[in-house]
Amino acid sequence: MSTYSRAPRHSAIRFPGLALSIATILCAAATQAQESSLEEIVVTATPLRESPLEMAQPTAIVSGDDLRRQIEGSIGETLSKELGISSTYFGPSASRPVIRGLGGDRVQILEDGLSALDVSGLSQDHAVSLEGVVAEQIEIIKGPASLLYGSGAAGGLVNMVSNRIPRKAAESVLSGAAEVRGAGATGEMTGALSLNGGGGNLAWHADYFNRETDDVRIPGFAQSAALRQQLIDEGETPSDVEGTIENSSSEANGGALGVSLVGASGFGGISFSRYETTYGIPIEEAAFIDMQQDRFDISGEWRPSMSVIDAVRVRGAYNDYTHTEFEEAGVPGTQFFQTASDVRVSLDHHFGDWRGTAGVQFLDVDFKAFGDEAYVPPSATRGLSLFAFEERHFDQWTLEFGARAENQKVTPDAATGLPGYDKTAVNLSAGLVWKFATDHALAFNLTRTERHAQAAELYADGPHLAAGRVEVGDSGLDIEDALTFDVSLRHAGDGVNWTLSAFYNDYSSYIYMNPTGTTREIEPGEELPVFQAQQAGAKLYGYEAEVLFPLGLSNGGKLEFRLASDYVRGELEGGDNLPQMPAQRFGGGLHYEWETWHAGIEAFYNLKQDKVAEYELPTEAYTALNADISTRLPIGGANMFLFLRGNNILNEEARQASSSLKDSVPLPGRSLAAGVRVSF
């Protein structure tokens, strides 16, 4: 694919409103730096950085060797095998996570607790600007996380944890890891390097990655049997593309530099990162997207010697994002520009037996799009939020309360004549955890969630070719509100372990794009179906279940048998089905650990999804059989991790029911992936 000469980029960095607070806290952290090393702090997306067993809300963490074996070309595919998670699969590069049937602007994608600040939530063909191969761990919150992270996390969140701003003193002058990996079905070749170092109070980090993929290989036709039959019935000729997904190749690269001052009372640091990618749009013959994001992050923590205040934390991010959609090489089409900043300051505290966190968050987004597919007009979004979370332990019981008030203003370009949006959303939560026995917990979580309508839902009006439809917004949309109930039974310890979770989301004003059954001519002889933003009552409910049975072995190894299943059902008031709901799946596997070796094999049966929306085609059932083997080997003072993984070993035609392109873009066929990572 060809690239083009990019437009001049904005050089000004704006942190409106809270810049003084940031500078004050970072200076406090730096001036109190001491020669002693900083106690390790595990930063997570939960309010008080607790373990999943202690939280009322279901959470999951993918890290260590599990993450290395699981990484794919996008964060959506990396996590799609996790219970409760599917993806918007738009090819190997553009794929966002879908949590319990909710995606887009209802699932927040974070890097170290701050928004990715890209436009991937606007459309499924837009890639997420985060790279899993340089992550230390990925955290998932299932269900509403809007209490701390805003209405964009009304369905959950994914937080990629990195060390791009070091949070503790360097353990050595130089350490790091180098990794090479590849996969057959996508033709992937990836290389990555991560370095850490420093001395005294100074710590630094640098990383870089590069990835290339070919057109994805598939076991059959690109078009599903249901779509092919529909075309035949309508007198049209189905596509004869078979064996590959045309125009699905990609290339991506990026990296970061960060530095911190650390000490016994905290740290303060800054980083710069860049992400670039060029990838094809599979349903279009030669169209592709060329994207670049430059991002600055600033982070600090100060732990004062005070009786009530435990820590003051500040985080800020600013990005300059551009992507151009080319109709063919050298022919630029629609261009998207977004500059955005996200700043949050929080105060961890305790009062008697109560402990918690409270803070303020500011969001500033300027969005512009120009060209034939600029179906969303330019707009400015400003958000200001106040939040608090409190927790108290009572012997076997833990009680949690939280609240957030979030004002959001969306101002469309004056030339459009469209009305502005100015509303305040209020989110409330209450949770209860009962540790009724050693390593056992029963958790309840009740959340009232309000989500702001986003610019595309309010103001869209035009063809969205990558999705194959015309989208029309509604500037009169109200706040989307829901009542969500979660219950989880967990056991983590010796013997049989399990996690059983059930959830129920009751929406009184769910926002969705409704197929109207009409078409609009976008050029002579070409029409697209029209989808209109609407609100209606809706319900989503389901479960996730996992049981692990340990099987003792005489050689000292560990053999574990796993059974798991997940399910989500989404329906509108009146009984109509919500579109793109994931299919139910269940399966099991064996995992073997012995000294430095790991081996596993799992098979999951994905049921047919025939509870589909109007004008939506069903997806057929398939079985996903995957296996892997890995080991760690010492090499001098370094450590080498090697893995081999087989995906879709049965080479079945598999389609992601949660993807808008499921009938044109199946998942990859049989693939062998391998990699080696050297840590030193």
C-alpha cells in the first residue's frame, strides 16, 4: 500500500483547566525524591487497586506468559477468547472488544488509566491506537465502569498497563526484552523491543514495535452461505472470492520514550508515544486507511505524611490524531482529525474504617472530518466530572458505594446549524462482597448508569461506506440510562476453583442505529440502506461460568481441566432482537505445567446465532480448537520464552456474530503462530 504526504500537524499542547494542579503535584513528587527505592505499586483500573476476589464488580487480568501466548494484531482479537468478551472483527488490524454484548462508545479503551483518545469508537473500521505487544498486562472490567471513567465506559472497559512512565526506581542500569513473533493465516511478522533503565532517582523507558500482515487466509468463501443465498434470491451474483480476504493486509509501527523522577514519597514523569498504521478495508476493493497518532502522557503520585490522605494521583494525556481513508493508492478521500486531552486528579484517603478515592476529570475533544464520507460534522466535546468511591470492611463483609456527576457539552460547527448538547449524567453504584469461607466470595453489584449521546449518534448524516450503510443521527437524543445488577460466586485457592457470574441490564432509553428499510442514493445507480439513531427500552442479560479441576500428577507436574461457558441475550422493548449479539459458547480444555514447560489444548463450540435483528443474517455454529506449547530457558543472565500456538486447527469457517462485517469477513483459517521473547 502506498502512503501519502501528511498534512502539517498541530504543535501546540493544551492541558486546559488543570495544568496548574499537575505541575504542583509533579514538583512535589520530584522534590521529595530520595535515594531509597519506591515501594512497588500495582496500578489497575479498579478504584482501590484490589484483587478480583475482593471486588464487587467482575474483573479479569491477562498478563505474563498468558498474555504473550494470547497477543494478536489487535486488542479486540487478543481478548476475544476471554469469557464475556467478543470483538467487532474488521480484519486483523481494526477490532475492538465487545463486553457482554456492548461495544463502541459503551466500552472505554484506556492506556494506563486514560482514554486512548482515538476515533475507534466512532466506527468499527477504525483501529485502536494501542499495541498489546508492548503491554505488561491488560485489565478488563465487565459491566459498567462509568463511575471512575465516564459514560464511555457504561458497558465496561479495557485498560492496557505499560511502563511507559516508570512508577518505581530502576532495578538495574539497563534491562528489557526483545520479541519476535509471527502467524501463518495472517502472514504476520512482528518485532518489538522494550528497554528500562536509570540510576538513583531517575528512571527511563523506551519501546518500539513493527508489524506487517498479508491478506488473511480463510477456509472457504469470503461471503457467508446466508449472504450468498440472499444475493441469489435477489437475482444478483455472489462474490467468487475464496481462500483469502482481499485487501486485508496491514503494516503498523510505533514506540515511546518516557522518564520519571522517583522517590520514597512518590514519582513524577512524562512520556511521548507515536502509533502509525496502514491497513486495507476488506469490503472495498482497494481502499485503505493511513493513520497516525502522537501522544504525550504525564503522570505523578505523591504520598504525603498525613493522617487522612493516602495518595494524590494525577494523570494527563494529550493526543494529535489523523487518519485518511484512501479510495485507492494516491487518491485520498475522507480525512479525520482529532486533538484531545484527558486529565484526572484523584485523592486516595481514609476516615476511620472507611477508605476510598475521590477526584475530578476533564475531557476536551476537537473532532473534524472532511471528504465524501464525512458523515459526522465537526464538533467540540467538553466534559467535566466529579467522582467518589468509598469502601468499608466488616469482618467477612465489604461494603462499597460510588457516585459520579458528569457534565458534557457537544458543540457542532456553527455552519451546520445543528443544536448543541449540554446535559449532566449521574452514575451511582453499591456493592457488597461476602467472604463466607476461606478463598470464597459472593459478590453483588448494583449500578445506575447514565451515558451521554455521542457526536455520531447526535449528528451523523451521510454514507458510511465501510459499514455499507447511510447513518442518520438524532440531535434530540436524551441521556441513555440503565439499571445493572451483577452477582458473582468466586473461589480461588487450593482444590477446585470457579467463577460464576450473572448479569442483568435494564435500559429505559437505549440508543441504537435502527434499520429503516429505506435506501438513499449516494451516487447514480448506487444506493445504501438507511440506519436511523433511535432510543427504546432494552434488556441485556447473561452469564459467564468457569470451573477449574486440578488433577495431581506423580512427577510433580500440574494438570488442570477447565470447563467454561458464556452467554448474552439482547432484546428491545417489544421483543425485537438487538443487532450483533455474540453467540453463546461453551467448551473445555486441559492445561499442563511442569517445571518451565506449559502445554494446553481447548475446544469451544460457538452456537448458531439466529436471534438477530431485522435485516440481519444469522451466523452458523462452529468449533474453535486451539492448542499451544511454551517453555522458558535460561541463557546466561537472560531468560528466553518460546511458544508455539495453533489456532482454528479444524480449519472451520468461523464468523464473529458481533461484527458488522460477519457476512463478508470471516475469522482466519487454520494458523500456526510462533514467537520468542528474550528478557534481560
